Amino acid sequence: MTDPEDGQGPLERLSRRDWIGVAKRTAKEFKEDNVQDWAASLTYYAVLSIFPGLIVLVSILGLLGQDAIGPLLDNVKSLTPGPVQELLQTGLANVQQHQGTAGVFAIGGLLLALWAASGYMGAFIRAANAIFDIREGRPFWKVTPLRVGLTLLLVVLMAASVLAVTFTGRLAEIAGGMLGLGPAAVTIWGIVKWPVLVLLATGMITLLYYAAPNVRQPGVRWLSPGSLLAVVAWVVVSAGFGLYVARFGSYNKTYGTLAAVVVFLIWLWLSNIVILTGAQLDAELQRGRRIADGESPAEPYVDPRDPPKEPEPEEGLDEAPAGRT
């Protein structure tokens, strides 16, 4: 294969016909790579990490006072479908009512959340390798620090996202007063915080796309077509799914009191599908660039960071028996 710099050329190198080919292969590989199944695996680990994370979140917000939790609950309404709002609000409210207990178990909740998030990261690494059609070749002593490092970085970025959502309204005014900022700055922040959230989300997804697969890449690209697609599609899918549940869904009739849980799981599953679809698009763009350079589209079409070890041939099968051809 050529150097990855050649496979990472500008998007302008792809003609309209190349883009159509990329779109078709993305749809085809979406099915062949079992993206829906990988998304289900990621959803499992996401669920494990959410509620320990809520304990840690409320414990931290408790240090800022009760004014910090109200804005967070208000913004949950604007970011998630109806039943998901109810489930998360109930979880936050329950933890809030036991604030003292939450403080005692904050460290345990943090450890559980990090463990589950690390499991999510491990599943994402395997899914990314499947999407890029490349085998894992990195040894354990490389993959484990990668999982831990990515987990910690994503926790920091998610914490920054929570702070961006939380510091609004009255709390933003208090923080602005402490920093010596006037009402104008607080008003501007109320507008700017949403682009900041988009940038943070895009940064998290781009980081996953860059570091997770065993693919040699020339450098971090802070915005890729796949990460942009994932963010935009997530907003559209969340809004569309919320509208469907509110107007046409019959989950309450089918699942009764479990309706909110089922809707929450489906929403998480759809969110993970969107994230993996973005990775699929970036993978097929790399293949498209190789094809545009006159190379074969055969898999694997990317260079590995660490070449996978070839499996040992079974005894007696590595060569033809004597006297036979």
C-alpha cells in the first residue's frame, strides 16, 4: 500500500462520481459490517455507565448548590425525546433526594462509571476495526492504555459539555458576577454555548474515529465528514424519534411502565448507530481516495498501526503431503 498521507488527501480529489461511489459503499458496508449489532453492544456499555455517572454528576453539582441542577434538568428536555427526559429526570431527582448518600458513594460511582466507559471504549475499538476491515494488531500493553486514555479524555470532554449546559440562567449570572463579567457577557454565553456543545461533541467523535481503529493515520483531523455527519444526524434522529414517540408511538400501550426504559434504550441504540455510520463514511472515504489514486478497492484498504500477526497454520495443512500436488 502507499503511504497513508496519500490516502488522506484533500476531499477535492474526489469527483462527484467518486462521492456517489463512497455513498453506495457506505450503505453496503453498513449492512455487511453488522453496524446495528455493534451499536447494540455499545448501548449495553453505555447503560452500565450512565447511572453511576449520574451519582457522580449530582455529587459534583451539589458542591455548586441546588441552582446547578435545575438548569441541567431544563436542558435535558431540549436534548432528548420525551420518555427519555422522564427517565433521566427521575434518576437525577432520586439521586438528588439522597444527596448525602450520593456524596458518600461518589468515588464508587466514579469508578463504576469509568469501568463501564472503558468497556464501551473497548467495544468501540472492536467495532471501528470491523468497520475499517482491519484486524487488531496492537498488543495488550498498547490497547489497554489507549482504552484508559480515551476514556479519561472523553470523561473530561463530557464534563465540559455538562458544565456548558449547566451554566445558564441564574447560575450563569452568579458565575459571571464572580468573574467580573457583565450581563452582556452572560447573554452572549447563552447563545454561544450551543456552538460550543457542537464543537465538543464533534471533538469527542473525531477523537474516537482517529484513535480507536488500528489504522495508521498522518495526524488528527478535528473535523471529518464522518464526525460532521454523526453530529448532524444525531440531532435529526433525536428530534425525529422524539416526534415519533410523542405523536405516533404506542410504547405505553405495549410496554406499560417500562415504556420509558424501552424508549431510552432505542434512543441510545440509534445514537450509537449514527456514531458508527460516521465512522463508516470516513472509512469509505479512505477507500475512495485509494480508488481515485488508481489502487485496488480490495480489503484491507488502509495501513495498520501495528500489523496483525498471521495465524499459525494448522499442522499438516501448511504444505501438501508428500507424493501429492
